Amino acid sequence: MVLPRLRPVKLQNGFKCFNTMASKEVREAFFNFFKRNGHVYYPSSSLLPFDDPTLLFVNAGMNQFKSIFLGTAESDSRLGKLRRVYNSQKCLRAGGKTSDLSCVGRDTVHHSFFEMLGNWSFGDYYKVKKEACNYAWEFLTGELGLSPARLYVTYFGGDDSLQLGPDNETREIWRSVGLSDNRIIPFKGQQNFWHMGDCGPCGTCSEIHYNMESEEFMPLLVNRNGSSIVEIWNLVFLEYNRDSNGNIFPLPKRHVDCGIGFERISAIMQNVRSNYDTDIFQPLIVALSKFSKVGTYQLNKEISNVENVEAFRIIADHLRASCMVIADGVTPSGTGRGYGLKFVQIFLFVLRQMIRRASLLSETKLKTGKNILKELVPYFLKHLEKTYPEVKRDSRKIIDTVGVEENRFWLLITRGRKLIEEYITLKPDINVFPGAFFKTLYGEKRDEGNQEFVKNVLDMVDKSEIPITNDPLKYAYRKIGDSYDFPPLFDTAYAIINDEVQFVEELKPDSYGCVVFPKSIFYAEEGGQACDAGTLYNSDKEAVFVVDNVLKRRGVVVLFGKCTQQSLKKGVVLEQRVDMKRRILLMKNHTATHLLLHALREIFGPTVCQKGSSLLPDYLKFSCFIPGTLSMQQIFEVQNLVNKYINNHESVFVQDVSLDELLKLHNLQSSLEPYLNKTSSRSSHRVISINGLVNSDRAYAVECCCGTYVYDLLTNAYRNKSATSLLFFANNTGEIGNFQIISHKSVGAGVHRFKAITSEKANEALLNATRIKSAINSLTSDSVKSELPCIKKEMGSKVFPFAVKDELRKILKKKLKTMKNSHSLV
């Protein structure tokens, strides 16, 4: 892919800018800059670390220089003679504590394989921090011409737990280059103190962040996941050593370790928001698009098909990484190079994980067919070999390895399906597939969703003296720009329960259990809305516990889940983070449910009342009483009315009101009686309304509800004069995007159940309908025999809007009848 380029131009403020700059030029500019400033080039090491049992893969630029930092490098050795160095290091974060696999594709800046451009001083910079900061600033604003109005820096603001005060020296350095104080932001050790491990060299750091969207002043978005302000450069000042007791002492020599993300700075210089839109990834994605049966990457971006967009990104990332890992020596038979059998098995596990994930997504999301990666690899190699000659050297090995591993994966899938089908054939009357079958295949393993276990835990909580959880912070999220911000919560565990339903002081690694905190940001299953999921992290940002279920008993929020390779201990401060993608989908579906009830009442009258709801991330189910039967046209009218509310972008309000105020509300669309039976003792009650405050004439869809919605918490909350309540102001219904009913059935006298989808799922359903309609219209006498079974199969397996699916059946029936009448059908 050739990008159009404009030469540098002078701006009025004296800074130069590039319309686009190829990634190759970015790397060359970095190399030339540090070469001019007295640094020497040191080549990248292999992705497989040499003689370092603490690492699975090389995951940072400093890995090959650890002996210098530790003081073990011989003074007359090649490493020992180094003073100032620059390079580009190949890195892989796809296994172990630093794995980024869960982030790949979901955001635009993390990758399993990436390059780290680095510059180092091994005791050589005269004024350590000043030179490092000045070099970084000069390269970004001078060499690359980045606008200072888009840049922010952070520095170590002091941390009592480390017994270290703020790094005022670095703050003053950034002031001296012209940055204002509100762009120089202090953070504690969690963000701005770097350490190699529990013991050894460590030090404060200063990060440079860049606003990918605009020059608008937004310092609060720095270090916020998902924001437009992205970290691009980390300047680490290695000036301390930490002993086994946690004590910190000054090092005899002060070193500097600076790393800038190559893919991120390339995205900036090509004026794109996503690393996947740069010339590093676009040739790979364009090649992948040739095999896609669901349109190109760009098309799926335009129609906001998030799952397909993520699939393109993950496949491109994982196959790129797999090529590099194989080129550096990881193969199914790779037992050499001095690595023990255990490490070789882990290397291979990571490689297989990436290949299998890419292969599965290519088939299930992009409909490429099976065993497609081997055909795709040559396109990747052609692009990668321009930068990495080892790829060209081992091209045959890479193609064969990917082909063998992908074929092996699909054989396993086919074999597993066959075993299941054979079992069902032998026992055709079974309604529930027996767990004993899988126990025979894989041995016994605890069912993590075991209902008996959940019941026993909740019973024990009920009888215990665990205090009620303080969980209003589950609502403390807000809209920032185009994304939501869900602030984390730091707290220590109050109680831990193991898989034997016992209170314990510690949950062992890889074990299932529960944890209760005094405070929680997790939403427990309530009001028909499914619970949150998420992760607990330790102070080193390592995942400790993955939360897969959240329930509440007697006001106590219980987090169910599984420990990672880390243990979970009482008394240790942990960071709670919810799964943002899941929460946002639940918010959209819950808001859509309120709109659905209002639309039904608008069309069928106030006698319509809710009977139940089930709100999951992928869909919503809603049951209500409507006298009589519903026609397809009426269902279509309901759907259109909900989409009208969505397209109007009407505000959503959330208020806390007293019981007296609640009883005076005249516009509630649901009965208060069931709600008050459970909550009358509360001092305040949460009321949701759309298009106006709860007691205004404009408000509609007014309900008492504890769920989460698409709204934005005001920074300056105020009190409504007519209600003694804290008021939260919403963003709007437009966040839902789209609403499609996918099924409807009568489940009793006058009781109707709707199933609906929103947002990207709804867009995907419409796309399915468009594609099938086109396929039906394209049927000819020559193609009908081969194409008709495929069309019928798609219509039986894909999700379509309910009304459209009926229309497609009619179109197909009419088409076949026309062909038969014209004697075109043999």
C-alpha cells in the first residue's frame, strides 16, 4: 500500500508537520536523530530470550541490557563497553504476566508483536533526566513536528508506600521546555515508578502522551483506558535498587531506559486514530479482505460491525506475530536452542493459541472457509520481509508450520463434533447432554457455574456477619468524548471463600472461589439485568482474579470467579475493573427495554404492563401483557417507534427521589407495588426518565429501576428544586444505535414475549438480510440447485429482524414460483 506524502511545511508556530510519513521513514528519523546525538546502534535480539529463565518472550527493549543494569556485564565485553545506544527491538506480549492478547483487536494500540524504538544511557548522560527529556521533546516537536498542544507529560508525584517524595527535578525540566503546569501531571508509583522485578534496579519514570483527536485541552483523559490520549514514550530513570525486604537504595550509576511505541508513533505521523490503519497493518488487512465473504475491513468499519472489525484486527495481528515467532525458532519440533522442554511447550502453546484464534475467527466471523491462513501467509511474508530479513529466510518453514497447525486444529474440531453426534445418535431421546460424557473425555473438573456451589456460598453469606457492601460506585461512570469512563476502585478484600465453601485468608492460583469487598463497582444481577464481569489487579497491574458472576445477598455483593496464576490474599489492595464492553452493551439493552415498553403502551394503550425481562449483553427479552393478538405490521410499528426514540437522541435522566416524591409521580409506566414490596425501607429511590426530569410534562418512559443506562454523570452535580435528590444528567438514547426485534411469541393468555437486539448486533442482522435478499434476487436456473441449499441454510442459522425474515421467506417463495412457471426450474 503506497501512501501519498507531503513534504514538511512550516507552520506559524515554528513547528513542522507531515501530512503522512511512512513507518519506514519514522524508524529512520529516530535512528538518524540519536545517531547525530552520539548514540550507537545495537541490533534487536531474537524474540526468544537468551539465558534468561525469568522471561517467556522478549517483551521490552531493555531485556537484552539487563546484565548492564544489574552490574553483571563484564567491563570489556561488547555490552560492558556500551554507553549511549539506540535501536528497534522486536517484542512479543502473548504469554505470561505481560500478555496483551486480551486487548488485541478490542482497542487500537495494543499488539501481541510490536516494535519498541529505544534510546539508552548506561551511566553516560551528564544530566540524566534533563538530557533524556530534551532528546524526547526535540525529536517529537522538532524532528517530527508534533504540536505541543497535543502533548501531555506525567511524572512521579511521590508515593508513601515507596517512601519516596515527588520527582520535582523532572517537573522543572518539563517546565523549562515550555510546557505549562496543567500539562505536567503527577501520578503515584502505580503509573510512574518502574521496576524490573520484586528486587533489583528500579526508578521513577516520565511518560509522554499524545491526543490523537485534537488540540483540545483534556488533561483528565491522561492514563484513562479507551481515551483519545495515548501514551507514546516512557522515559525510565533507573537510579535505585530494591532489596529483598523492599528497601530502596540509590544506585552507584544512574541509567536511562527510554522506549517509544513504533506502531503508535507511526499512526500519529500518518494522521490515523488506529495502528491498524497505518502502512504497517493495512497491507495485511487488505490481503485478508480478499478472502473475506462479509466485505472489506473498511466496509465493516463504516457499518460499525464491531465484531467483524475486531476479527480483521486480531487475525492480522496474530498471523503477523506467528510469522515472527516461527522465524525466531518456535516450531512444533523446536526442541533446540538450549531451552528446556517446559519452555518449548509453553512457546508452542502460545503459538498455537494465536494460530487457532485467527483461524476460528476467519471462519466464524469473516466466512473465509477453513484452512485459509496458509494461503494468507505469503501475502504477510511479502510485506514483513521488507523489514525483517529473517522472515524471507524462513518463509517455507513459516508457511508449512502455519498450515500444519491450522489443519490440526480443524481436525480436532471435526473429531470432537463427530464424537458428540455419535453419542446423540446412540441416545436420541436425551434432552440434556450429560456431563459424564465430557468427564470421560477430559476427567473431572469443577463446573464453575455450579448452582449448588452458588447456593451454598449465598447461604453462608446470609448467615455471616459480613457488612453490607457499599456499591453506589457501580453508577459512577460518565461519558467522555465518544467513549465511557468506568473509574477503577481500589480496596482490600473483606472476605474470601474457596471452592470448598470455606472462609480463607488466601485463594490459591488457578482456583475458583469468591471475594467480598467493603466497596464494589460491580453490578450484581438485579432488576432483570445480567451482572458485570471484570478483573481484579494487583499493584503491579497483574490480573489476579477474573470475575465471571456477581450476585447480591442481604446487601452483600459477592464476586464469583477464578484466580489467575497469582494468588488472592486478604489485606492486599486490589484494583477492581469492570468489563467495559459488556457493561456498555447491558446499558444499551436496558435503556432499549424501557423504550420498548413505552412504545408498546403508545400503540396498544396504558393497559400494557411488564411481566418480566432478561437483559444480557447480546440481546434482551421482554414479556408483557397485551390484550389480543399482534400482527406482523403491529410488531413492525413497535420497532419503528423505538428506533424513532433512538434517532431523536433524547436525553436520559436518572434521579434519586424520596418515597413521598415517588408516590406523587403520575407518569410512571410500571406498577410501584412489586418494587415497593422489596425497597420501601430505602431512604431514596432511583427513577429513570427520558426527554425530561421525572416530574416534567416532557418526560416519558418513567420507571423505578436499579439498572445501568446510557447516561453521563455530570461533573458538577446539582439538586433539582422540586426533588430532594442528586440528579444525574444523561447523554441520550442515540447511544443505542439501532433496535431490531428478532422474535415474538405468545406465551400465555395475553402475554407476549419479545426478543430484540441493539447496536452492532442489530446492524449485523440488517446486513444479513440485505445479503440474503441479494442472493435470492440473483438466483437463476443455472445457479438455483447449488445456491438454494446455501440460502436456506443461512436463513435457518443467521439472525434476522423478525419482520424481515418473514419478508425474505415470501420473496424466496415468489422467486421459486416465478422460475417454475417460466420453466426455468428443472
